Amino acid sequence: MAEKYKNESRLELGPVEGDLELDRVDRIYPKEGEEIVVNGKITIKGETEIEGTLRAHSIELKSRDRLTINGDLILQGDASAKRGSLIVEGSATGRHFEVGGSFSVGEDLQCEAARGGGSVKVVGNATAQRIMGGGSVKIEGDAKVARLQGGGSVKVGRLITSDELSAGGSGKVNQGKIGKVEVGGSFKSVGPVEVEDIDVGGSVKLAGGSKVEMIDVGGALKTDGDLEFGEIDVGGAVKISGNARGKTIDVGGTVVIGGTLHIGNIDVGGKVEVDEDLHCERKIKVGGTVSVGGRIHTYRIVVGGRIDAEYIKATDGFRVGKRAEVTGNVESGEILIRERARTKSLYGEEIRIEERSRVGAVYGRTIYIERDAIVEGEVLYTEALDSEDGVKFRVEPKKVDQLPPPEQVLE
């Protein structure tokens, strides 16, 4: 038989061996000590407040009201408040917490799963397989949660260890490790994080020292400090204030790097700015301009607009667009200078300079220069030089058996 209490404004309760039913009981106190112990299930109707720690097998709140526990909640089984709210001022321990309204824990939460139809808030640490909130999820301490999900926002104040963090609006963490981040709006890390996959519709801001394998952002990516990554795919802009090292960058707008960039492959629709050196293992493809404070060293480079660098070395091929301007000397296997472009000196195997371009010195095995181009410096070649009508040489071209080393004539 269950113990039953109804229409009580104040109830002092001792140990209950079986189940307990409460109907419109306003406030409950432990008869002795600071704990209420119920060996069975507690069923509650109406708004109820419990003073002290509550130990029970399980709890079910059957009304749209709120259950407040001014102490710890320790359950062997589940807590169910499908239409109401649950407020625990101390720590909460149980198997499943199913709350239709808001679920708040003043200290630590430990469970298999917790769900709040409104918001979920944990002031201390949270340990669980799943925590989900229809509105927001906020954990002010550490979060060791396999799946964190919020319909609006998800925030973790200290260390996070999670397989998945997802939010319809925004996500914010301090530091830690996450398998996948999936957020509709914005994601931010205050400290360094290690993430396998970031998929965000709006913007991402990461702390320096972060490591991310995959970054897919619809808007902008910003890092305050160094970033190590696998692939970056961003629709708008990327700004990394320190050094960057990764496999690929595919950006629709701009890329700005405050230090050195080491990359496998880069494809940018707008412009690239690197304060120090740019090292690319395969191909640099930029629709707009490239500005590098140091040197560029790559396998192949194709740029539509202006290139500013101390020196450009492309092992395989170098190509600039029409009316482009190159302020650094170029060394490459194959060089193509499109019409009306402006460059400094060129050193390569096969060099083609299109009409009305203006270049510095030219050193190559075979050289072809289209009409009305101007060559400001010396021209040395080992096999063939062909030039169309109207080409102007400031210095008479000369065939040589062997070209001087590039560091001798270009540095």
C-alpha cells in the first residue's frame, strides 16, 4: 500500500517503505535529520517544495506545476515531469530525467539521459550520455556528455568532452574535445578545442591553439591565435591571427593569416593575405589578389589579380590573369603571363608572355613573347626565343649554354 497525503500545507515525513502519493501538498520536511527516504515511487500532483535531500526509487509529477527540491535528489530510477518543471538546488543523480518544462540543477548532474522541453541548466558538472533541451542547455562546470543538444543554444563553462554538440541557434564552449559540432547560427570557443567536424551555418570563432579536422562554415571563420586543421570550407571569410597549418582551404571570399600559412591546397574566390610566408604543397588558386609579407613556395599557382610577395617559387607552373601585377620575382617550371600584365623578373623552363605585358628580366629554356610586350631587363635562354612584332627589349637577348642559378639573378 502507498502512503497518501492530500491538501497539506506542511508535511513532516519520515522514511517510507513503499510508494508515496502527494496531492496538493505544498511543503515537505524530513521528520528527522536532513533527508527524506522513499523506497518506492513518488507520485505528485500540484506544486510542491521539498526541504532537504530526497532519496527515492523514482518520481513522477503528474501536473503542469513545479517540483522544487532544496537539497540533493538521489534516484535509483527515473524522474518524469512531462508537463511540469523540476528544480533541484543541490545535485541530481538518476537514470533518466524527462521534464516538459525547465530542468535546473544547482550543483552536479549525473544520469544516463536528461531532457527538458524548455531549458536545461546545470550549475556544476554534468555527466551523461545525452542532455537535450528544447530551448537552451547551459552547463556552467565540466560536461562529460556524449550528446549535447539544444533547440536554441548550448553553453559549457569549463571543460567539455563530447561526441556531438548540436544547437539550432548558437554554441559556446570553453575548452576540451568534441567529435562533431553542428550549429545553425554561431559557434565560439573561449579556450583551445579539438574537434573532428564543425558544421555551422553562420560564423565560427575559435581560440588559438585549436585543432579541427573538418570546418564547414556558411559565413565566417575567425581564430585568435594559431590553428591546426584538416579542411576548411567557408562561404565568406577566414581570419586567423596566428600561424595556420592544414590540408585544404576552399573559401568563397577572403583569407587573412597573421603569421605563416602551411597548406596542402588553397582555392579562394576573393583575396589571400598572409603576413609572413606561404607554403603550399600543391596548388594555389585565387580569383582576386594574393598579398604575402614573405615568400611564396608552392607546386602551382594561378591568380587572377595582383600578387605581392618577396619571392614566388612554383615548382610546376605559374600563371597570372589579364592586367595582373606581380611585385616579386618568379621562379617556376612553366610560366604564363596573360595580356597587359605587369611582373618583375621571370625564371623558368617554358615561358610565355602575352601581348602588351611588361616584365623585368627573363631567364628560360624556351621563351615566347607576344606582340607589343616590353622586357625591361636582360633575356637569357638556352634553346629558343620567339617574339612577335612590336616586342621591345631594353637589353639584347642572348642565348647561353646554361642559365645562371636563380638565386644569383633573382635574389
